[in-house]
Amino acid sequence: MSRISRVRSPSFWWQVIHFDKAFLAKATLLIFVLSACPAAADSWQGFLEGRIDLDEAMAGEVVGPAELLAEWALEASGEGPKVLDARRKQGVLLIMMGRPKEAIPLLQAALDQALGPANAQDQGQGPDRIEQAPHPLAAAFCLLHIGRALVHTRQVDEAGPVLKEALAVARKLKVPLWAGDAAIALSVLDRWAMNLDSSLAHRQAALISYQQAGYLKGQARARHYIGAIHVFQGELTRAMKILQEALATARKAEFTFEIASTLQDLAGVNFLLGDFDQALAQYEEAATLTNHPWRLGQLSNNQGTLLADQGRHEEALPYLEKALELMHETGDQGLEAEILLNLGRSQYELKDFKAGVANLDSALNLARQWQIPMTEAYALLYKGCAMLDQGKFDEAAQYLDEAGVLAQATGFFDIREVCHWAKALVARRRGDPQAALAQLIEGLAVINDVRRLSSGSSAIQAGYFSQTRKIFDELIDLLFELHTADPAGGYDRQALAVVQQAKARSFLDQMREADVDLRCQANPKFQKSEQNLLDRIATLEGDEQQSANQAQLEDELSLLEADLRLADPRYAELKYPRSCTLAEAQEEVLQPGELMLEFHLGIQASFLWSVSKDSFGFYRLPPAEEIERQVRGLLPMLTDYNLLGEATAYFIAQVEPLSRMLLNPVALELGRSGRVIVAGDGILNTLPFAVLLTRAGAEGGFSALPFLVNDVELSCAPSLSGLQRLRAASTETAEGTGGATSSARRDLVILAQPRPESLREAGVFARAAGVEDLPEVPFATEEIEGIIAAFAPDRVFLLQGAEATEEGLQAVGNQRRRFIHFTTHGLFNQKRPLYSGLVLEPGFESDGFLTVNEIFGLNLDCDQVVLSACSSGLGKQISGEGLVGMTRAFLYAGAGSVMAALWDVVGSGTASFMADYYSQLADSPGSAQTAALARTQRRMISGDLVRADGRSAAHPIFWAPFVITGGL
């Protein structure tokens, strides 16, 4: 993979700039048609009555602009009071048609006429000369649009004073709508100068002015532009929130242009977060709202960019070529530069180096000609990466240095972060690892700033982190190189700290927030709003034509929790946990005999850290692609009994290379350990480490194989820092209950066997995940009877059939329990994993499907949740953070640990497994779950424990799917 392919396209970020410019050009300027109100009858009410939106005219939705221009040009050549009106209308329309130089003299003539001979000769400025003019409102109108025309022609020095006067005049005359327009135009000047705080202040003032005027369209645009500034500042949660408000306002105003514009920016944020499906749905809706070639070209560019960022360059080319053709038609060379940039990148990736570099050069020249620093910076960055791929280090360094200067000047986090990464690559190739290290550390600081600024929504933070892996990959790889050269230099410890940050941190943040109960159970208003959004999403589930609306609602849902947090004074007081250090892990977190294995999968190489109380290792592993290939080859053998039956030859051939790959570096540490805690990464979160072999296997059936679980107990944790947090929470809970167990309390709650006929009443999320025609849970009765037999009757609370509802779970789950057990179907929604869930019985106010989102809202108090359900351990894969599914949700909801299945379990084997597991736990003190799990798995492997139907359970399909995650 080339370096250029790992640089994100700037498509969305160009739009943020271009919308500023478009406001002054073809789409967003407003004209006031006063055919019913001549200039002599100058009044604010008359202006309002005659107002129409010429962005709709430009889209061909009202009378065409060419016809209007001809009509007004004729009127302007005559005499009398209509001349003033015609000149100013004609001037504004010329601006909108991309001819601002022609507009300025017409508007100046109209201004002179409105001021009258005395005032026109007065060269002074200020509200007084306008207020005393014969036609003050017409004069103010002309002044405002002269300022806008000057901005559009890039006469920035001249535009500033004119617009400031226009703003003061609008306020003096108490015309808040024009005050808003002037403030927006001034904000554009500040944005171009990267005076973001001043630009934001002008946009916030514009919003207030539009609210005073009761002008919804202006409010929508102001909110949209405010959101764009928050994006530049790295405040992604705040940006997403206000963009959602802008969209809602634009929809209320039926302002189609702004709906489309805001949808594009929302799609851009989702694009940045790696949620391409969500972004595509929003781009597609925006495309239905216009037939204007400029807008269609922009959207085609966006769609091509989405494909290119997923490495689908051949598919991207037609979209980018179409976008370029449309931009030629409209004459917008600014956006043409950005399209050429994307086109050049895709051509380069497809090995058409000559055309690719030529288009990058064209993009660079246009960006400089039109003074678009971000497009220029990206073009330089792409050129630098292209030169690096060709081994031309000096040229690469020159381009990247120039890009870095522009990146720093713009202050935009995305380009700054990528520049640091690319410059580090050059430094490494030149043999200067310390310079590379400095660049990567600076890039990491940018990422952490965005994480901090985007607080409030863990989904947004995690999504952003998932798109920044290239810096973490490169930094860890460099630290390993430095560690190899200088083992005593502390680079291995530094790399351990980096990998803790690479795992997105949202789990730690969520667990810390759970301490102060910042979820919906603490706020009925939040709970009601959340349910309303879920209900609205449910009505759209499965309707492909409504995908954009569903995308919008899902964005709103992700921000609802941010609203709750930011409004709660306790949130501001939260001190989020820092990453666990090696010293803390060895002195406080890990127990004697425990070994922590932390993995990081990277493009060029993967890495493993091993930590125990008295040892620490740092190892290089093969690239992620090779590990993924081995795991994908093994998983079908684990999950499909019919593929191998009891034969082991093919299994051994597949599992041995993977076992050597993952375990050989830590063979000595494994030999000294009694328990291993695995913090996987990527596809390793779907692999049960229990099936790996500690030495070469031999024929003789599965019972003869040297599985890892035969030697050690196993559990999982999100990361070393996640383990630290989970164990701290467990200690706090034990201290809160005095550390004692109560034999009088109900130790076990079972929810089991919802009635098949009741599933017909299940909600749309359950139907989308496949609830219809589900059979009864196989061997459920045997499983329940076996579990209950392990406990005294007064220690079991059984919710079965009609009683197995969400309401029943909520009623019993918030009392102190040891175990909460589900014997039911688990359904995984591939398209929207957060709507995966557990099938229960429909209740009075529940639909019988407990989704991942709903689990997050529970308030549980138990040592362990056991999910005897198919694929209950799966969830949404967030790069660097693992599977965010039911396991993560139950930990957040209050479970000390979770035992869940990684694949569809076999009923007969599960019944025996669960009965044996609980029989070992019933009278055991404290947290003995990992020991019980290992003993049960060993008994099934050896043949001491068979399936409920009496057959062997040695095949991994029966014992390997269940994994325990938590602090324990």
C-alpha cells in the first residue's frame, strides 16, 4: 500500500471553506424584489414582503436568473424611482451569477443614488450618513452587497471596512436580518484569515440577529456555519450537535439548499469518523434536493471521495470525472482544484503515475491561484507522499515542509496530524529516528487534543480515534526499532503507553462516567427522548429509501448522551483516568501468577506486550493482514462441526501456525503463569485463545491436543488500562458491601425461554435482526434444570416464558446479585450492530428485544452476566478498541464480568456446559469464574463431561465459544 493511499481526502473540509465562498456567490446571497414597493416607498416591511431566495432561482425552481437580469437591466437604463431598485437588484444577481466585478459599479451607483447628492459626495463612513440619506434602507442594502462583492473578488482589505460599516448601519436602523448577513460575511473574512475565534463570534452574533428577525433560513445557515468552525477547532461533538440543529431548522423552513448543504457537512463529519454508510446516506439525500450542476458536481466528488478512502479507486474514478466535468460547466475553479486533487490521488493509486502527478500539479496551481490554503496543503502533502513512494526523499521533504507550514497556518487538526505522520516517514527513511519520533509525538498530541475537545460523545471520540491508526502504527513500530537498538532506553514502556491510547479510550471514559450515573436511568427526560428517537428509528428500519433520515436520527441518538453529560455539573468535575503505567500494572493491578497479553495489529507489523508482576516483554509480530488470514482460516473449523467432525488433521495444520505466531514469543512467560488475560485487537477479539496450541499437536482426536486452556485459565479485557479500571470498580463495589457475601440473597436470576408465538409481537429491530420464525431455544429446559440443580431453591429467581421481559429484568437486576443468566436467542444485526440484542418476552412497555443501546441504559448490580445465546459476544468493530457489543454494554451497566458466546452455540453442548459451570460456582467464594470456566472446558476436552445427548464434547465448537471479559 502506498503512502499516498493512507492520507485522507480533504473533500469535506474543502466544502467547509467552499460554503463560505458560495454564500457570497451562486447559492446563498439573497435578493429583494421590490416590484410592489418602489424605492420611494422605502420601508423595512416592503423589503420583507418582496423578498425571494435566489438560491432557488439558481436551481431553476423559480424564474431563471438570465430573464430577471435582462428585465432589470432595461429598467436600470430608464429614469425615475425604479432605476434605484433595478440597479441594486441587477448588481446582486450579477454577484450570484459569478460576475461580481460587473456588480460593484452598479451597486455603487445605486448607493450614490440612495444617499443623495450631499451624502454621496461625503467620503466619510458610519451609520449617520446612511440614516440621513433619502433612501436609508436602499443605501444600507447596497452597502452590504458591495461588501459581499468585494469579498467575492478577494479584495479583502477593501471589504472589511465596508462590511463593518454595513453591520453598524443595520444595527442602527434596527434591521437584524441585514445585521446577520453582514456578520456572516465578516465571519468569512476571519475564517479565511484563520481567525477562528473572531469568525465564530460573528457567526454567533448572526444567529442572534436572525432570531430577532424571525428568519429561519438565516438561523439554519448561521448554525451550519457555526458547526463548521467547531469542526475546524476539533470540537466534533459540539459540531455534530449544532449541525443537527441547523438541519432541523432548515427542514422547518423548507430551505432545500441549506438542507442539502448541512447534510453534506454532517456527512463530512461521519466521513471523518469512518462511518461511510452514514455519510453515503446523507450525500444521497442531498443529491435528491437539487438539479444544479455545481451542487451535483460537489456531491459526485463526495461520493468518489468516499470510495477512494475505502481503497476503491476504480469505482471512484467515474464519480470524480463526472464531478470535474460539472465543475467545468459551472466555471468553479476552486472546487475544480479539490476534484483534481482526489482524481490525481486515485490515478496514482491505480499506477497511472503520469496522469496522477499531472492532476496533483494542476490542483496545486489552481489552489495557489485562488488562494485556497487547505487544498494547497493537501496537494503538497499528496505530492510529498508520492515522492516518498518513489524514494525521492529530498523532494518529498521539500513538499512536506511546505505542507506543514500551511497546515500550521490553517490550524486544522486533520491536515496537521497527517503532515506530522508523513514528515516522520521521511525522517525514518533518511535514517533519523529521533526526528521521526518528535514528529509522531506532535501528531499524537493533535489527536489527543481532538479527543479532549470532542468530549461528551464517546461514539464520536471512538470513531475519530479509529481513523488515526496510521500514527499509532508508525509510532509503535518506530519505538520497537529504537528499543531493539537500545533495550535499556525505555522505549518499550513508552510503546505500552502509546498502545493504551491507541485503544480509543472510550471504554475508560464510559466506565468513569458510570460512577456518577450519567446514563438515562438518572434522567427521565433523557430516557423519554432516547425512547422517542429509538421509536422513530424503528419505523424506518429496513426501508432503504429512508436511510438518510435514519442516519440523521442515529446521529441525534449519539449526541443525546452528550447533551445529558454536558448539562450535568458532575460531568465537568469528572477526572478521566489516565493510561495504566507499567509500574502500576506490576505493583497494583496484576496478581502473582497472572500474565497480561496486549496486542496491536498494524499494517506493516503487529506487536505484543507481555506483562506480569516480575516480567515485561515487547515483541514484533507479522502484519495484520497475515494474522487476519490465519484467523479467518481457523474460525470456520471452530464454528462448523460438519466441516471436520472429529478429525483433527486439517485443524492442526491451520491452528499451529497461528499458535506459533501469537504464543511463541511468550512461551517462557506462559510456562510460569496460571492465568492469562488477553487484550486483543481487531480480529483477535473474535478468536478464543483457549483453542491455541502450546506445542505441536498429534493425531488422536481433539481430546489429545495441547490446548492452551489445559495449562492456564483465560479471560479477556479491553486493554491493560481497561483491566485497571474494571478491577478498581470491583474493589469499590466490594468495599461498598463490606466485602461479604449474603447467603440469604437470590444468588442467581435466570431469564429464559420467551414463547415462540409471542415473537410475532416483536419490534422492528428484532425483525430486522431475524427474530421471525425462530424456533424454541434447543435444550433450554435441560440447561435451566441443570443450572437450578446447582443452587438451593431459595437462591434462584426464575423469569421464564411470559415473565422473561425487560420490565422483569429491570425489577430484579438492580438488587445485588451474583449471576444474571440469559437462556435465549441472541441476534446480531450486521448492518447496525448497536441494534443487535437478546430476544425476550414482549412486556407492557417493551417490544421483547433488548438491544445493545438499551443494555447501556440498564442499572445492574451483579458479579457476572452470562449470555447463553448465539453470537452474544459480537458487536461493532471499532478499529483499535475491539468489539463494542453486548459485552461492553453489560460491563457499563454494572456487571463485574460478562461470559458470552463468540459464535452460534450448540444446544446440547451448552446445556451440559452451563450445568457444570454453575455447579462449580454455586459454593465457591469470591470471583472464581475463570477457574470454573477452565475446569469445565478441560472436562469437555478430556471426555469427563459430555453433551446432554451423551455424545462427545471435545470439539471446540462445544466448549470454546464462551469467553469471560471483565476485571475478576
